[in-house]
Amino acid sequence: MKTRTMLLSALAVALGTTASLPLQAAEPSPADMVDALNAVFGRHAGARGSHAKGFCARGTFTPAAGATGFAASRLLGATQVPAEVRFSIGGGNPKISDKSRSVRGIAVRLTGPDEGWDMVFISEPVFFAATPESFVSFLQARVADPATKKPDPARIKAHNEKYPEGTRQPGLLAAHAAPASYASTAYHSNHAFRFVGASGQAAWARLQFEPVAGVRYLSEDEEKSLPDAFLEDEFKRRIGGGSADFDLYAQPAGNGDALTDPSTAWSNGPAKVKLGRLSIDRHTGQDCNEQVYVPTRLPAGVEPSDDRLLRMRAAAYAVSSSRRNAP
């Protein structure tokens, strides 16, 4: 009951953050977005509509010296902050292969005495959709044909012609093998946020987690020989001798970088700003499974953009959560 109350409270805060930004009447509803996910992946008892397969971990976040100069958050002024983490694989199939060429996810919850921060990142610098409309269309185009049990290539082609951004993320995923470890994967926020420093200076930026161990994908031999479930065991072995560490950076926007389109990559703008280091040293199984990580749960000094997908996410997560927790 306590977990459920905390979940609803977090969603209420996140929804309140965006309440002043009215949704356009013609856009898909949060339920439409979850329906589109369920149509592709099915509904699985107790599982998320997306990023269904995953596990939980815990550690600490240590802010970088001077981080409050970029964002005047008390979390960034602390010595250390407890961190709850969930690693996952994109999509709504809880039995998807760990070798699949799909995005990996990291959700991080930082909790201080009087504020918190949810960060929701994926392993590619672009999202597969720019708007709620293209989100729903992308998934509808991939619903399996009843006769062939596979998506209809003509429907995918039609989607890509209407929404060209639908080719970007799939192209990046096809260009490399699956990650060899959750700890050797870079993660990206896709969405932009406005950061206001202690002096009042403001900057738009996206966030990135860079693995201290470096980025590594599976070799051809590993793709063939590893079992379909290896990532969780690999992670437990890795932190058995220490921790999995990631440096958090803010990537400031360059000239012409889109602030409200998560499907576009950013240019090489101003130098990245290091905000701190996340060190994960405990595997905790499924103890965070009931949590909902909402990227509009933000601390002081960090504000959401008008990105329509960003402000839809809290409501869509609420719909998905209610479905997986339904009796």
C-alpha cells in the first residue's frame, strides 16, 4: 500500500508539472499511446507496456564540483545522493532476447530530503518518434499481420513516408550489435530541459550517462554463443568486484538544435558540462518493479521543455501502471 501511495504521489507531482501546458485536441491520448504498445507486444500481467524486461539496482550519485552553477538544485549541491536504478530493454515483451537490436534503458531516481529527480534515458541519441501522432503511427505500422505473423512492410513504408523520423533510430540500432553489458552502454535523455544555475544563468541541454568502462557491443561470436538472458548475470558478476560507474553530462544545445523534437540528433554545440558520477554497487532484483519513473519529476533548477512527447509521458505511464496493477 505504501509503494502504491508513493507511486500515485509521484505521478501527481509529475502531472502537475505539466498541467499548465494544454494538450492539442487532435493529438492521441495517453491511452491511445499505451493501446499502440499493447497492440504490438500484447499485454503481460504485471509488466510495463514498454521496457517490460529489466531489473533493479541501487547506488549513489556524487555531484561534480560546481554543478550547482549549471543547475541550482539542492541535489547537485549535496555530498552524495541515494540512487535507485532500473535497467531495461525496450519494447513490451518481458521475454525479449538480451541480444536483440533494440534500445536499452536506464531509469534513475535521485531522492534528497526535500526534492527528487527521475531520469529516463535510452541507449540511442534519438527517439523513434517526434510527436504523439508519429509515436502511435510507428507502432501501428508494426502490428503483425494475422496471416504472416509479421509486420506488413508496406505499412512501415507508408509510415516512414509520412513521418521520415521513423527511420533514424532503427537505422542506428541496425548499425551495431546489442550492448555487451548494461555497464558498457551510453544512455541519452532525447528530451531537452532548461537548466538554471545558481547565478540565474539559463541554458537548454540534453543529458547523457557515459559509462566509465567505455562502450562495448557484442562481438559476432558472442551474438552466436551467449544465451538469450545474460545481461542480468553479467551485471551481478561485474559489481561483485566493485561498481558500475557512469558520468552524467549536460549537452548544451547548439545553434539550430531542436528543443522539442526528441527524434533529431544534436550538433556539436558548446562543451559538455559534467554534473556528477553515478556509482551502482547493488543488484536488487525486482524491488523497484512497482515504481514509475517520470522524466518530468524534476528538482529545482531543471525545467521541462514544451516537447509534446515529454509532457505526455506522465499521463501515459499512469495509464500503463493502472493496467499492469489491475486485479
